Amino acid sequence: MEKNGKTFIKGLVIGATMTVPGVSGGSMAMVLGIYDRLLKHVSEITKYPKESLTFLLWFAAGAGSGAFLFSRGISWLLTTRAEGILCFFFLGAVSGGIPMILKSASVRRIRGRELICILTGILTALLIALIPQGMFAPGTENTPMHLLFQLAGGFIMAVALVLPGISASQMLYMLGIYESTLKAISSLDILALLPLAVGGIMGTYLTARILEQLIKKHREATFLMILGFMLASLPELLPGHLAQENLLFCVMALAAGFIGVYFVTLK
């Protein structure tokens, strides 16, 4: 029971941080020492169903509770004058995770091969950014086609749930459904979130299995593509407008986001 309690608490922390764009759930799982177990139990759920399901259900309960409790505060702040400051904090948080990716890739210098991997990640992110905003938004329509889009959105978001260094909330931002998803979570609109969740579960399982193989065989290239993805996503986090009187607070928020995530991920 004590073991399950620890899993729940770690899930609670990861779920809370995942509502913040820039803070990667995978990175936080690494810091808390639970990432390898998560990857193992997700990829082996059909092989060892009882053990894996017990672990994953306790983790999911904690992560869901953390997301619910934290999403209300973030959702409210995005409707206030603090929106610009919050966006700069997110921007700093994303930048703070970059050194962790380079460390994971074991890269000492960037040459032709490394640059191609980074550019591949950037191109992938730019292609995702071309998707019409709100196409995957939960609860907007209930037509079969829109439900299929929501399933696809959950599948895409699963990549960010599994890969360290990519924030799930950051992915939601890029898909144009961050605020609508946050509102659905904070109001416990289960029906609106269901298609997104089903797509996420399917995507998480497949991504975990693929990631295990990629990291084993192509560790450097995998993490460099993640880096390219993160670099391309930075402009998405900039606020649409910025009041001049908030400039100092924005710079402070940027520094706080960078320093906070930098020191946490390099622990």
C-alpha cells in the first residue's frame, strides 16, 4: 500500500506540472525516478496485465487529481492581466528544458548529422502548427468527423506525454486546444474529454513501445529531434499583446521559468 501511495503522490506532482506549458511530464517523471517504470508498465501491459494495470491506475489517479486541482488556477490566470507574464514564464520553462535534452542526447557539438536531426524536429513542429486552430477542441461538436479529430488530437498529444522534454500542455497549445481542454478538466466535463483521452491512451501505448526501441538504437537522433521540436514551439508561447508596464515582470517570469526547470531537470 505504501508503494502505491508513493506512485499516487508522484503522479499528483506530474499531473499538476503537466498543466503548465513548458514543463514536461516525462522530464518530471525522470526527476522523480518513475520514468523507467512508467515506460516499462505501459509497454508491457499486455504481457503483465495485473502488475502493470495496478501501477498505471494508481499513477493515473494521482495525475488526474493533480491536473484537476491545478488546471483551475491556470485557467483563471489566462483570463487576467497576468496572461502575458504567465506566457513568458512558460517560455522560460521550455528554454530551461533544452540543456536536459542535450545531456540526454550526449551531444558534445552540433555537426551536419546532428543539425539534420534538429531540423527534422523543427519541420515536424511547423507541420503540426499548420493544423487549423481548434480542430481537435473537446466538446465543440459531436459529429463523427469531429470525434475522430479529437481521437487524433489525443493520439498526437500522447507523444508529449511519453517523450521527456516535450510538454503535453505545450502540445495542446500547438494544436490550439490548450484553454478549451483546461476548462473541460477544471469543470470535470468527462464526455467532452473522453475522445481525447481514448486517443491519448492508444497513442501512449504505441509511443512507449516505439520509444523504447528508438532510444535503444538511435538515442542521439531521437533526442535531437525532440530538441528541434522544442525550438520550433517557442514562438507559439509568446503572448499576442504585451503591456509595456508589465515588461519588467515578464523578464522576471522568463528568468524564473528558465532557472526553475533548468535546475529541476539537471538534478
